[in-house]
Amino acid sequence: MSTVRESVGALVSLAIIVGIAAIVGYGIGVRVGAGPRMSETKVFRDIPAYAGDNQVSATVDGVTYGVSGEVPWVDASGSWHGQGWPACAPARSQLRITFGGAVVYGPTGVGDYRMLWVDCRK
């Protein structure tokens, strides 16, 4: 037969174990949620855009998507280029492009709208 003291000791031990598990679980959840992440990629077709010297931007429904430097792209013949600059976006020009865009969030939860790829096929 167990005594009241043993039952109280068992309950205290169980409460401590549950508390530790909750703290560890919360910490893992916060760490997983704080990393960089990305929204669903949307495809925008035949959108007016502007190309500068080394960047492209396009505004869709009041939101500006952009890219600078290299970007994956598909050329006019349908070949995939994992990096480089799209041939259909010459520097300092206005153009119409098809691109994949998404919000890319950093570790602080702040995000920006980016072009993830450009499709030069017409």
C-alpha cells in the first residue's frame, strides 16, 4: 500500500517531467519557426517590368517583386539556366516578363517580395 507521501512525490516528479518536456518542445518550436521560409510561389505572366543595370522589378496588384544579380531563367528555346541573367531582360529597358514570385522571410520574420525565376519564352 502506498502512502500519501509517495503519491505526492510521484505527482511532483510527473509535474517536473511534464514541465521540462513543455519547455523543450516550446524551444524547438520557436527555433523551427524562426528560420528563413518562403510563401507559396505564384506565377505571373506577361507583366510589365523594368530592367536596370543588374536588377529587374515588376509590380503586381500594388506589390513590387524584384531580383538583382543572378536569377534562374528559361531561354526562348525552353532551356533552363540555373544562374545568370535572362536574355529577355536587357539592361535599362522596359519589358513584359513571366516570372515566379514569392515572399521570402528572414529569421526575424520580415520578408520581401522576390522573383525566383524568369521565363523568357513568349
